[in-house]
Amino acid sequence: MKRIQIRKAVAYLAVMSLSLGAWAGTASAAAINQKMEQPLWKDQGRPYYRIKAKYDDRKGTVHGHLSVELPKQRTEPVRELYFRLYPNAFKKWKWGEASKPKEPGYLKVGKVKVNDVPAHHTVKETVMKVGLSTPSLPGQPLKVDMEYELKIPKGGSRLNTFGHTAFLAQWYPMLAVKDRDGWHTEPYTATGDPFYSQMANFEVTFEVPEGYQLITTADDRAVPAKGPITLRQAHVRDFAAVITKDYEVVEGKAGSTQVNLWYLKGMEGIAQELHAAAVSGMQFYGKHFGPYPYKEVDVVLGETGYGIAGMEYPGLVTSVDKIPTRKGEQPAVSVVVHELAHQWWYGVVGNNQVKEPWLDEGLTTFSELLYMHDKMKEDERDLLLRAAQRTDEIHQEQGVTSVEPLYKYSDPIYGLMVYIRPAAMLWNLSEKIGKDKVLDILSTYYKRYQFKTATTADFIKVANEVSGKNLRPFFDKWLYFKGTSGKKQTSGNQR
């Protein structure tokens, strides 16, 4: 996106542009479908999605049926439900001409039923409200069914078609999160990742034209699909897929994890190097933060929309193949390892990416920089120092902190405040209490909050416990700019 031309893993490069100087094994389609003959599994503690999806490559559409069963262990009656229809953001784009899709997209929903009874629903942009004629009480079954039609935009961010490939991200009606703050139906924004989701179980059946293969969040070992193929994955926040004729694969392992790197014609020269980085990154993070809980991860090279250098999904990430650096164009190692770090920070340990985006992006950027320092011998401490100084100035000018909702940031400031300053903070903390202690903090945080949603307060609590110190003043300074001169703080997220 325009705010950071090479975003995510190399967010620190945006600093320079702002005048700072700068879950496996081999499985055939038949084997996977045979596995589905076993009794259906359900985890009643999580939403359970069953999706049918038929892809039409000529029209760039996906038609199908979605069913979501909600957990019975609810604490209060349910009178209404909300779903996110994120592709509707591409129907009437309003976030700048440069990032406007070449062709619009949308997600239409019809024939909505609740427990097999037709239900009234209303749609406003990217939010759909489903009313229940009778409240569903705790312990009662609650299932929502609907038909849907997805039109994939051309040139859409994340959701996109390119050549004979369709990138499917946030491509189905997604049950909105309800937590202590209520239903989360915040508006879409082109700044950051406006997607807050909860852990769920998925069973997705694809029909694709002959010759296509599937690369997905599931344990799939993508193969040319012949007839319907059903894939399942448990304990993930969402389900992404790439449907393609274009890609070749390099395969390998990081411990027991299958690591696949998918590349296009013309990328042969760097595919092996980036695959080696992916394997190395998975090993590095698993050693320092905790075991990766799934058997497979896919890295798909290629841009997935305007300004997207890389993007994270459970079990699947995307990355460009090359990036500009101060040494010239280089293989995008930093992007690959950044997006893979997101498998820990966002994928396993979740956070509200709209309300507290620093919590995954900051930890991920620090993880990336740590890998690049230890494995690639790249030292960006001077750059981090200058970035911290610049964010001090921004706070003085505008009053924003590093713990703000997405809507508080302009595009360039977002990269500095959400990616860079928190990474500089953790690097500084490493110098104060030692790198090993910071890694202990991160591994404890990972173990305690895996498959959950954490907050800034949770992270600080873990840091205090592990360090044996009161680090609240340290985090107040770095995250909230307390003790620095500047405008009155606007953050409402501090606890």
C-alpha cells in the first residue's frame, strides 16, 4: 500500500523514505477426501465453519454455501449476529485512486437461515447483521447457513487475481468477534490490517477447473485438483487459499514442519535462497519462541495487490521476491522471515489488530530484525535509534502514540509508530536486561496466550513477571510517550 511501498517485513525501509537517512506430509487429493469419510470432528469451544466454494476462472467468481456453528458454551442469550463481508470494500473503493482495483469486487449473501429457519439480514458495506426471531440461549445449538457469491477484484489488496492465480483472503462471510467490548464491526480501512478474528475450525470443499491446484491454510500439500476436494484445519483465525495454474514449488522441512515455497516463472534464481530463509526462519522462531503447532506452512511469492510486499495468514504467507535496499535490489529474505514470524504473533497469539496493531506488528518486526541480525549479520540499531527519535517528534507534533486504533494513523506514521518504534523498544530492552531475558518474555507470552487473544496489558504483565522488574515505566515511555514532552495523548487503550 502506498503508505509503505515495501510493507511488513521491511517496514524499517519506510523510515528512510521519511527522511531519516531511510500445522502434513505428502497427501493426495484422494487421501485427503478419504480422511473426510471419518466422523466429523468438532471443537464445541470454537466456531465451526463448513464452506463449499466453486471457482469460475473465466468470471473470476466463487459461488458456494457457508455454514457456521457457534459454540454452545455461551454466557448469554444471542439475539443477533454480525458477519464481516470484507470484499465489499472493493465494490465502491474510497481509499485513494492509486490503490483502486482495476475491476471492482464484492461479496453477496442470500438465503440466510438460523437453525434452518429463514432469517432477516441487512448489509451495510462490509458488515452484515442477522436477526434471530427467538434468542438462542446458552447450551442451545446455533447454526447459521447462507449462500454467497464472491466477485474477486482485479488489483485488490490481498484479494486479487493475477494471471492464472486467484488470491483468496477474507473471501467468505466471517463471523465478527464479540468480546467484552461487544460486537466488533469497525469500518474497513486501507491503513494496516483491519481484520480482527477469533480461533475457529474449518472444513472447506473446493471445486476448481481442471489443471488448477490449491495452496491453503490447511494441511494440503497442494496437488492438481480433480473434482471436489475437502480440506480441514483446526484452531486457526481464518482460512486463506491460492488457486493457481502458475506456480512451482520448492519443498523442505524445518524440524517436523513441512515448508513449501511457491514461485513463478522467472523466479527460479532466488527460489532456493528464499526457501532456505523460510526453513531457517521457522527453525529460528521455533527455537526462541516455542514450537509451531501446525504441520505445514506455505510461502507464496508474488504481489497480492497494490503496495502489499507481504501478508500473513494462518499456515500461508505471501511475499514479493525482491526488495530495494541500500545495497540495491536483493532477495526478499526480510519479507519472508517477517511474514513467517506472524505465524507466532497474530497466527497463534492473537490480538485485536484494529485496536492494538503494534502488538503483532511490533513483535513481528523485532523478530524479523533479530533474525536478520543473528543469521544475516545485518545490524539496524542505528536506524532504530533514528526512528525512535523521529517518533518522538511525531508525538510532539500530533500527540499519537504506539498504542492507538488504526484510524488514528496516517499511512507513513503507521509504519513508524506500529512497526518500528515497538521494535526499537524491544531492542532497547534487550540492552537493558539482556537478549536472553527478552526471549524468555516472548516465549512465556507465546506459551501463555497461544490460541487466545492477548492485549498490551497482558504483554506488560508477562514482561514484569519474567524479568522480575517493574517495567511499567519503561513501556509507558516507549508505547505511550509518558514523560516526554508533546501534545496531550489521545490513546484510549491504556490499561
